[in-house]
Amino acid sequence: MKILKFGGKSLSNGEGLNKVVSIIEEKVNQGEKIAVVVSARGNATDELEYILKIAAKNGDYKRLLENFKTYQISDYPQVDLSEEFTILDKLYEGVSLIGDYSNKIKDQILSKGELLSAKLLTAILIEKGIPANFTDSRDLLKTDSKFGDAQPLEQLSKKNVVNYFKEHDKKVNIITGFIGSNNNNDTTTLGRNGSNYTASLIANYLNAEELQNFTHVDGIYTANPDLVEDAKKIEFLSFNEANELANFGATILHAKTIIPLLEKNIPLRILNTFNHENRGTLITSDSTKEGIKTLSVLENVSLLNLEGRGLLGKAGVDARIFKVMGDHNISVSIISQGSSERGIGLVVATDKATTAMVELEKEFENDFYSKDVNQITVTDNVSVISIIGQDLSTFHKPYTALIKNKIVPILFNNTVTGKNVSLVVKKSELNKALNVIHGEIFGVSKKINIAVFGHGLVGGTLINQILESADAIEKRKGIKLNVFAIANSKKLVLDKNGVTSDWKNEIHNKGLDYTIQDIIDYADKYHLENLIAIDNTASASFVENYIKLAESSFDLISSNKVANTLSYGFYKELRKVLAENQKNYLYETNVGAGLPLIDTIKLLHLSGENITKIKGVFSGTLSYLFNNFSAKEAPFSEILQEAIDSGYTEPDPREDLCGNDVGRKLLILARELDLQNEFEEISIQNLIPEHLREGNVSDFLTKLKEFDPIYDKIKADQKPNHVLRYIGELSGDLQNDKGNLEVKLVSVPSDTALGGLKGSDSFFEIYTESYGDRPIVIQGAGAGSAVTARGVFGDILRLSDKG
């Protein structure tokens, strides 16, 4: 025989009840021997309890009760449920008159939910020609008299069940869950979610082949799918793992459900009433493979803290605490203890927290006077996340991921087996914390949520590169890149699920006015984890947002050079904030576009290598200009016009020709070596004749020929076989606070590496103490939106790969 148990949502009016009937009908037609345990329909138990409270306050309970009755009978008015309705009328009227009720009365009232459910389902099945039999579990399950949380008397209950099923084995018995009766035949209930317990007891007593628990989800998931979009269904669990889940808040299982099944090795299958073709999750005594199975959550809990230095080394403190808890029927789900300053943290149900604190204060009253106890406090609005199957040896991974996302657990502990870890977090952080942990430890993709500021040549190219490569990166690296925000200087488009390839039209037609705080608030509202802000602007004012973004859990990536070339004070302040918030700032494209220059210098410097000089061609634009001017018999103005026409220069070419951009790049490298130079200290040779430095762009572009006599002379005055190169050079004693920074036009032999430069390549020589006069050379494409965007993309992947 198989025991089928249907939950409240499965039995609700409409699709639910119809599905339940069809499942039972199908199993009967296939010749399966079944018995059915039912919960109250829909939210009946909660509604009955709420009406009870209103009646006790002499409120308008009758209207609520009529609405309750109407729902219970609405789809099947022909079914006679008048007996239960009449009893409810009398019970509620009595409570209203007295203005109070006992747990015994409460159990009588709450029992009607299951009785109505079982009677209705039995009547529907009989109408359909299915031989069904209403079974009142109060006649079967005998319990003690602890109303509200009664314990079955096992031998007597088992005897009743076995005898009953011998007499009624020809029909499908529809059994009320949740309820029993004591030896005086007073109605008792088995505690909330007790219908699952009823089903497992019946399965145990009848040596059932399987217990099938039909719910509104496809099975047990790696996390609550309502909270974690990427949660995956678990095919198999062991009873031990399921028991841990039940203890740590998995409402799909009652904590007592597992033991009766484990005793007889009866499999439990969690199925979906609304998708019963799905095979669900099978729970057996077989131990499945090692590893983390799922994340479970306890809500509606509070954290009690008892602190006191004077308790250090005192025997019996824990015993006193737990005696208080036991005397007042307060269950403790987690305990965590500190040793240096004696502190004990207890997690209890929120509705018991005040009682617990008051009673503990009474117990430790003398310890307050002797100052052995400093304080007893309660922290509400917390939740517990339990990682079922988590080994402490790998716990650093999810823990580090939480810290990176600015979620600091209030406390954590692990079970004696060392295979489950529980964390207490702020309730406001629960959703984000779950997603962070889930993304870190399961085989699903780790989601990286990206906000892109600036969508010009580099920014736009980057966005398209991400969108085009996202699927391949997710398959290859298990990283899901999600661009949730795109902004220019005025407008913003947001989508928590990621922008589409039509993002340009979106921002043009639907872009919103915004502040940086709007983006931060949006990320908070939707609990977005692993945040990265990418600055592809050239804006000096946008850089002011970096500190706020870092403080709001964003890592930073920038192709904008400004932040690294402002005052040394700002440079240090930004790094201080990054360190305090454990955030990263990557800017590989600041110098050399996509070349691995900054990374190389960082590694050399961190390893203790003494860098003695850095020299090179920092500008792809000026590389193109002087490589071609040196190689061709053409005037400077003609080569400059070619560079402008080819899009190598800024719209105002003077931004390239003044040398400031090269100066900024040189300063960035100097600061990587911990030098404290300021931009004003750089010696920069401006390539623009003084009289052309002011005025508007269009005017300037008409006067390019005025460059020719100056540069023709410079070219002619060179030594034979020499060529012109515009370089940046960092030299001096680089072990001091400051170095010598020069940006200048030089003439070098054409047969050297620098002299042989072609096209728009950038070129860098890094001289070190170890390498002597043989520099490390890095050379490659140093300009172009695609190259720079790809370099920024590389920074995204570097950050995504970090712990």
C-alpha cells in the first residue's frame, strides 16, 4: 500500500481539488492500493485560528465565519457539511460569550479544517464512483492530553490503525491529518504541519511501500525557489539530510515526519499536485553522495544574547539557561558561544523571545548585581540560513562571498557532525545572502550584476561584447554576466534580469533621469549580488561616485583614467575605502588599452622586484602619427590629417597632441610603484605650437599646415637612421617617495625595438634590478574601442573569478 498525503494548497477550490481527485482516480484505475491523508483546505487552519481570536475579543466573528463556510462549500453545495458548521457555531459563540478559550477548545475548533476537507473529498470521490471511506483519525490516533502539540500513544494507536484497515481494506480511506484524541476522547492536535506526521505514522503502522507527499512544488530544492531564482530540484536525499532540513525550517517537511519512516525504511517522495508527471524528490535511508544538498531557512526567529565577563569559567551557566528554556517550553534552534568575553547567543521563535528574556533576567538577577552578567538583549528581524551538507573545511568560500557582498553574519555554528553550518543574518539581507551562497556553492552559474556608465565607442562596444559572449561564458566558466544598468550622463535604463541587444533604443526612448543613489537603491531592492560598476566615461565629475559605489558593495572597473590621476590624497582615500569594504578596483585599460601592463608592474612590485625605469610609447594615436611621419616623405600636417580621418584622435586632436594623456598614463604607473607624484610635477612637452593651443576646434583644423615647418626641421635635424617617437619615461631613485616623470619627443635609432615600432602600437620597456639593462618589453595594439573594451571585459572576468 502507498500512503498519499495532500497539503492545503493542493486541496484548495478549483484546479487544486480537481487535480487531487484526478490523481486518486488514476491510481485507483491502475489498481494501486492507496490510503489518503489530507490537510485542511487552503488556509483553513489559519482562518479558524484568526476567527477564534476575533471571537475572544467579542469582535464580528460571525461575518468571518460565514465567509469561511461559503468557501468550504462553494464548489460543491450538494455535500453536507452541516455537522461541522453547527459545532463551529456553538464553539465560537461560547468563546465570544466568555471572552477567552482554552487550548482544548482551540484544538476542537482547528480540527474542523481537516474534518471538512476529508468529508468533502470523500463525497466527491463517491460521486465519481470511486469507493471512498471517510476516516476520522481521532478514532485511530490516541494521544496524551497536551493540547496543541499532542504526542501519540504508539502501541494503542498502531493497534487501532491495523485493526481499522483490516475492516476497511476494500475502499480508499480518506484520513484526517493533524488530529487525534486522548483517552477521554477529547480532540487533540499534533502541532502545526502535523498532517505530515499523521501520514508518516499511518505509513509506519501499515508498513507502507511508500509515502507520497503531494505539495505545490516539484520537490525539495537547493533553496526556496521563491527566494532563489536559480534553485535546482534535488532528485535524491537521505533521511538524515531531510531531518536536518526539517529542523532548520523546511516547511515542506515536519520535523517529526522522518522518524516513523526511518524506523521501517519507508521511502518518502515529495511530489507536485499540479505537475504530478514530475518524479519529485525521493527520500530514502540510502546515504547519497557527500556534498552540500540544500539551503534551508528559519524565519520568524530572534537572537537572544547573554553577555558577561564574570561568567567566564563558571560552571553550570548553560544548564541554568536551558532550564529556563525548558520550564517555559521555549525551543532553542541554535546556540553559539564565545570564549574570550563570555557570550552566549540563542536563536528562539520570535513570539517566545520576550518571555525568554524576562525569565533569563529573573534567573540571572543576582549575577547582574555581582556584575557577572552585563546584559541580556534580544535582536529581532533576523533569519537563519542552514547549509545542509556544508563541511567546515570549505565553508570559507560562501563566507568570503558574503563578506564581499557586505553581508556580515551575526553568528554561525556547525553541527557535531561538522556537515551542516548555520548562519544568522539580518532579515533584510536574507534574500541577497541566500543568492550569494547559492551561487557560490552549487553547480549553477555565479551571477555577476553589472552597471555600465558611458556607452560611447568603448562602452557601447563593451556592452555588445558582453551580450554576445554571455552564453558561451556561462557554459565555459559557470559565470552569468547580467548587465542590469546602462547609463549616460543624463539617462538610465534598468532591468534586474539583464538588458537586451535593443538597449540603445531602450535608453533613447525609455531612459530615466537618475542619480547614483537610484542605481544603488535598485540593486538593494532586488537583492542583486556580486555588483560591478564600470566607468567608461571620460568624466572627472563621475569619479566622485567611486567611493559611494564601493561603500555600497560595488567592485569598480574603469577605462577612465581620471580617478588615478587626481590628487594623491584622493588616490589614497579611494584605496582606503576599497580596503575597508573589501572591494576591488581594476583599470588595466588605463594604460596600454588591452595590454597586460599594469598587471605586470603590480606583480613585479608586489614580489619585491626593484623597478628602476619605465619607458615607452603610451599613446596609440601619437604612435601612429610619428611612426608614419618618420617612415614617409610626407608633411606632418598630412599624416595628422590621416590620423584624424581614421578616427585615431579625439574629436579635438589637441587633447592628444598636448601630451596630458600620456602624462596621466605615466602618473598611473608611478603610483602603482607607491610613488607620491602629482600631475603638476610631470615635465610634459606639448607638441602644439603655442599660438594654436587656444581657440575652437574648427579653427584649429584649418591651420594644421602650421605644424609642418616645425616638425620638418625636427625630422631633418636627426642623426642618420634615426626616427621620432613620443615617449613617457619614469626614472630616478624609485625607492624614494617621488620619481622623475617626463613626456617628450625623442629621436632613436631605427634599428632598436622602439625605433622599429609600426602602426598604432604601444610599446613599453620595464627595467628592473634583476634584469639589468635587458628590459621586459610589452608591445601591441594600444588604441581602438574594440581593444579597450576587450581589456575592460578582461577585468570583468578577473573580478568574476575572484573567490
